[in-house]
Amino acid sequence: MYLVADIDQDICSGTSCKLCTQYCPEANTIQYDEGLGAEGSKYGSAYVSVDRCKGCAICVWVCDTMAKHHAIKLEMIDKIPEIATTLGMQYTATGVVAERIKSEVLSEG
């Protein structure tokens, strides 16, 4: 097993910084979706495609040190919820379609 980034969507949706998406060195690993996050939040949330995450912890440093949100932690991949994987997501010319994540979050909630 290995470490991957895990984003607390309740904390993340309380802000709109999106810094982690900009500083992640692995393309299309941290995405931002306006439809995710805490219920009633005016912002969306970032999420990690764990199959792409290398566990470098740059996003953790950015979130903790630069943004001061403390929403990202490194977790063992077997402790991450299944909804964080990118199976079933569609990669299109205009970006990643995250409908699978939104629908699973809504059905589990």
C-alpha cells in the first residue's frame, strides 16, 4: 500500500482557493467540481484522482502552509473511499466529467 492525498470536502467547500489544483505536479490529479462539497456551501470542492496521485504531498503543503485550510491529508490508499477513484469518469477534450462522483456522493448521503 502507499499514501495518496485525501481532501476533506467539507473543509474545502468552505473556501474557493483551488490552489491545490494549480500546484499539483501531476496533470489531472486534483480536480475541482462546483457540485461537490458540504450541503448548503456556496463553493464546490476539490477531489483527488487517486489512481494518478503520486503521494508527493505538495498539495498538503500548499493547503496547510499557503492557504491555511488544512483540508488535505495523506492517507493509505486502502483507507480512501471508493468514490475517490476515477473509474467510470469520462476524460473529454473540455475536461473531466465527474458525474459519477456527484451521483455516488448524493446516493450515499
